[in-house]
Amino acid sequence: MIKQDDKPLRYNEVGNVHMDFHGAANTTIDFIIENYGVEVMDEIFTRVGKDVYADIRGHLIAGNAGELVKHWRHFFTREGSDYQIEIVDDEVVLTVKHCTAYHHVKKIAPQVSDHFCDQTIKTNNAMADGSPFEIKTEIIAPGACRQIIGRRK
């Protein structure tokens, strides 16, 4: 299930992290929902999971969650989030205790969109679609979540 090779991570941006990107995403989410509906926003997140993250999705379809775990480590570390990844039996559990994206938006925007975390939930579901895995995402507090990769039953 978890095979991490030495190949470089495909999605591995480096350099300055401009956290205001998350603020722009927050505003865009609300704009799309207000003007086109939540179904359109969900479809966009689904396309992100299937098209933008096609490489990670391909690994999941092949039965390997290792690339997604590498992706999580890279981006949560890069953005300074407080997180932990545990591999237990046949599950990977990512616990994000302090999501810097969420908390940055909370500081700079009038409000965090009610659908802000949908980008994670819907994108995860789309990446796992058609694979032997499911990814359950639980919001455990504002700006905190648990994401669990496990084999479908």
C-alpha cells in the first residue's frame, strides 16, 4: 500500500510560499458557489483531483498510496502546518492539528468559506475514484482535520 520510491515528487514547488493564494481560493470558492452553485464547485474540485493530480491518482489506481503521502509531507511541511502521519496496519492517517491555509484565511478574509475544506474532501474523493482506496476526511475542529487512506471494503 505504501511504497515510496526515490523518484522526485512531481508536485514539488519550492521557494517562497505565498499564503495569500489560500485567500484567493477562499474568495473564488464563494464566488463560484454564489453565482453557479455548489454542484459546479464540486465538479471543479473533482476535475482538480482527476486532472491536476493525475499522477498521484495513477499511483492510487495502481494500488500505491505512497505518492499521496509524499505529497502531504511536502506541502504540510512547506506551509508550516502542525500535522502527523501515521501508518497503521493497512491505513494511513494524516492528522492536521493546525492547517496554516485555513488559519491564514481566517486572519485575512472577512470569513472562511463554509466550503473551504470541500477542496480537500472533493479532491481526495476524486483522486481515489476508481482506485482500491477510499480517503475519508473528517473535520475535527475549525482548521483541523483527519484524512484516512484505507482499502475499499
